[in-house]
Amino acid sequence: MNSEKILTLLKKLEEASRTKGAKLQECFNSVAKELLSHSYSFDGVTFTISEIEFGCSSLGDGIKGVDAQCRMGLVYVHKTLKNEKYPGIKFLGMDITCGSTKNFGSILVRGVTVRGDQIKGPSECLRAILDQKEEGFEITKELSEKLKSMDEKPFFDLFQMTKIAIPREIKTGKRKSIKEHIATEFHLRATCLSHPDGIKEMIGIS
């Protein structure tokens, strides 16, 4: 199954992240190629992932993980630090976790395409996946329950995968540094050419 293949690649990525060697970029490229070459369906919404970003604690990139990010292949919904309760929170994005007992690790979904619309930004991606069209909405009880049903659950159990028939051209590289973020060399990003804004924020494109 494709999901088993991706999980195997995620484990290799986590192992490579502890070495900080050239193998890391190779493993990330393999993960990116698979994740960005499928469509995903959840609760009536079908989407493709067009941009992802990988970070982990063993590379010293400043990531502050949670317990879920020490596990493999889970959905992790980013939540505000002040209020860990779901009702009324502002959620910030969705990760696919790829960590271990030795290492926090996650792949942040930064770009998706839903119904032909290109969506950019972690929060906007999650909003589109949940079929929420209004910005700044208040989370209802129904939506709260949907978030709970997703959070820290196996990604490949929640999202039905289908291989994309037409190959997508994917570029990978390193995230450009920004002042308020420690990540420079080791925050890896992948984007489809159909998502050009992601290209602008990358260096070392391969």
C-alpha cells in the first residue's frame, strides 16, 4: 500500500535527521515526492498537497515539539498555547508527525489545492481541508468535534489516498532564514511548480 511506503520513508527521514548528513535531503526528497503525488479525501473534501516543510529537534532548528511529534504518522493540529481546549481556539495548521522517542519531528502542510483553488499558509490549508470558507470564524461545537476526531490520529487512516495520474514537477530546497526563526540550514521545504510562492522562499533548490 502507498501509505505503508510513505510511513517507511518517514521513518528513514527521522533516522537521517539524527545524522545531519547528505542522506537527510535525499530522504526528504523521497517523502516529498510521495506526499505531493497523491490526492487526499477527508469528510467529503478532496485536496492535493502542494507545499510542505520539515523540521525536527535533533537538527537544532529551534522546533519546540509536543508528545504527538515524538510519534510517527499522526495528524497534529496546531493550537494556541494559551488555550489547549478546542472550543473557541484559533488553530494554526496541521502536521504529519515523523518523530521518535529521541526526536521531535513534523511535516507541516503549507500549501494545498482544493476544488482548483490554490491555498497557501498552514491555517488557511487546514481551514480549506475542513471546508470552512470564512476567515476568522469562531469554532463551533460541531467543528470542535471534527478537530478532536483528527488530532493525534493516524494520518493514513483518516485521509483516503489516491495516486495522481499526471506526474507533478516538484522542487525541494532549504527554507530561507527569517529573523524571528532559528531555522536556517535544516528546515527543508518542497513545493510544486504550480505553487510559485513556495519557490521564492527557498534556497538550494534541487
